[in-house]
Amino acid sequence: MRVLLVIVVLTCLALPLCAQVPEELPDTPTLVSKLRAKYAPIYKKYTGFETTRDFTTKTYDPETGELLSTARTVVRKKEYFYKEPDSTVISHEENGKKLDPGDYDTTEIEPFWPLFDDKSAEHYDFRVSGTATIEGRPCIMLEVTPKGNDYRHFKGNAYITTDTVELLMIEGRPTKTHWAMKEFSVKYLYEPVSGGYCMKKGWFTARVYVFLVRPDRRHVYEVTGRETKPLVK
């Protein structure tokens, strides 16, 4: 059994990313205002997105670095904006052996507070800090500083496309890890869906340890998304 920990957000595999020295940076309040104007309506219209996730999970001994297992899992998920997702496991195998999908532990936690809904100013401060190229697209790098100190507050960078002013990627970690985790970090690559955005590919690492319940293990996930549609209120 493997803990499925998907939120809204790893010690990550690298996407093509090269920092650039910007000639002129946009004004932070203006950029954030444009992003809120673009994305805030989706949180009123939809409750989240339904999507199929294909996971590859490598589990390591965190002390020795030994690879203990490799699992591949397909999950149909309802990923809500403000509460923990609902998951239905379609298939699951470990080290090449097919297992009963019902034996897969779909324990979930709540997602990060959204970066660009109507209440994001209560949760985050932003600062334009540079530029980068993500997946061949020029982006503005937006530093995200949380105002809260819990696992629902994201801390890191958001990458905004310069031509379309869309969120393309985030990379970082929660301000404070969930009680069951000793480490947690994320990198999510997004695609536009119904006026909003949903993760099309992600990498994240969770080191999970619960005394007498779960041994100390580092789970390194690579996940892709497909067949995504909005959940209308």
C-alpha cells in the first residue's frame, strides 16, 4: 500500500528551466491583479476538476537511498479547490505485479490555498523576482510568500507566461509539512482548462513516517493528467 498524497503540492526531477536577466520586469500589483481577474471567476463557477492521474511511485529507504519498490497506479480523481480530493483507483501494480486496486491507500490531504482566487491576498504576498524559460516559453518568475504557517500555505515560485499571462508552473513546498510527513516538496506543470488551470504533469517527494503505523520512507512521484473536465457547482 502506498500513500497517495496529491494537493494542490518535492524533491523534483528538473524541467527545462534557465534563469534570464530581465530587461524590464512588470509591476507586481498589476501582474497579480491580472491573474486574479483571469482566475478568480473559476472558483465561483466550479468546485474543482475531475481528471485521470497516472502515477509512477518510487519508494526509497531515506537513510541508505536504496530503491525499495516501483509502483504504477491509475486513479480517477475529483480534485477540489478547497477540500481533500475524492479518488477511485482504476489499476495498481508494484514491481511489475498487478495488485487489487482496492488495496491501494488513497489517503488524501487538503490542497494549497489557491494563489489567485478572491481571498488569495489573505494567504499570500507576491513579488516579481525575475524571468525564466519553462518548456520553451518565456515566463515571469513570481515569488510567493505565505502569510500562514501550515501545510495549506504554499511557499516558492510561480511562473507566469509573458505572452498570455497564464500560470504555467509552480515549484516549492508547504510552509509547514503535514504531521505525517517529514518532507514534502512539489513541482507542477499546468495546462489551461475551462478558463482555469489544472496540473498536466507533476513531480513531488513525500517522506512519510508515522510511529508504529508507517515506516520511514521517501516516496518520489511522477504524475501525468488526462481526460480533465471541470466540476460545475
